[in-house]
Amino acid sequence: MTSGPRVPRRALGVRVRLVAGNLVLGVDAEGMELADVAKLIYESADGRNSVSDIAGIVAAEYGAEPEEVGEDVTEFLDELAASGVVEWVTEESPR
């Protein structure tokens, strides 16, 4: 069985609260507030959407081209992964 591309998914154990329309995430003693595009990216990281899918979601929401936002989406997801808020998983290819 071969593995497919890496996809981001929200990490377990992260406390999530909705405050004034923004998401407030808690990991250990640290907090992070996500609004607008950051919130959309985090919510789209469901373990099924690839980075390209998420770039398409962001582009559609904000009237941009996926190619314009793809690098920023990848960079932000990497930052979230470094903070322990999302994790990269390998999407398994269909049998």
C-alpha cells in the first residue's frame, strides 16, 4: 500500500472556545486567537482536506486564486503544527 500526500488535521487535546466570533485555542498554558482567514484554515484542517483543497476554500471565500494563497496557507499550517494545534497525517491511497 502506498501513502498519499500529507494532510493537516486538528490535533486532539486542544481546547477550543468561540469568543466573539473568533476561535481561542489552548495548548498547555498557551493561548492562540484565530479570526477570519486563520479561523477558516484551522476549521478546514479536518484530516481530509489537502493543503490544495484548503487553499481553494480560502481563495473561494476571499475572491483570490488558489495559487495566490497556497504558500501562505502552507506556511500557516506549518506554524499551527509547530504549536501543536494541527498535525500532519498521511492520506492513504484507495485500494
